[in-house]
Amino acid sequence: QVQLVESGGGLVQAGGSLRLSCAASANIFTLNAMGWYRQAPGKQRDVVAFISNGGSTNYADSVKGRFTISRDRDKNTLYLQMNSLKPEDTAVYYCYAESYPRNYWGQGTQVTVSS
């Protein structure tokens, strides 16, 4: 069982920055991969960024060049640095951990970007 707890969301003006954190209850380097998803009201949950166990990263086209996913081995924490935020980035952001035999989700943290 892996518990994921997100933090760092909030209200920010367009052009601002936020850093999301996801604290895991297990050694994150034993997981296959970790990532961030987001879900805006009335829309489906979409992937934002992913990092594999080996450190390879992938980003949604809409956030490339603005968001950076990273992790801290000692703190068992996943991060999402979000810069140049836009109103369309407003959503609930969820941490995700891919493992076997099951995957895990955090409870989500709200990010609101005002114009």
C-alpha cells in the first residue's frame, strides 16, 4: 500500500509560479513510474507529466517548457514546478504512482490561476 499526499496548490495570478509536492509513504524508486494528472471542471483527467523509474520524463504538449517534474530520493517526494501559469492550467492536480499489482492516486490539490 502506497499513500500519496499532495500539497502546494493555491491561487496565483497568470504568469506566476507554484510548486506542487507529493509525499509518498514508500520508497519512490521502487515504483515503476510517477506522474501528475489534472482535471478541470467538466473535463476528463489528463496526464501532465511523467517520470519513469530510470528518470526519463514526458510532458503534455500544453505544459512543455513551463512545467518541470522532479523527485527527491531522500524525501520520497515527487515535485511539479509550474512556471508561467495560465488560466487554462486551473484544475485539481493529482499525484499518481504506477506499481504492481496496482496503481495509486493522491487526493488532489487545487490550482487556480486568475487572469
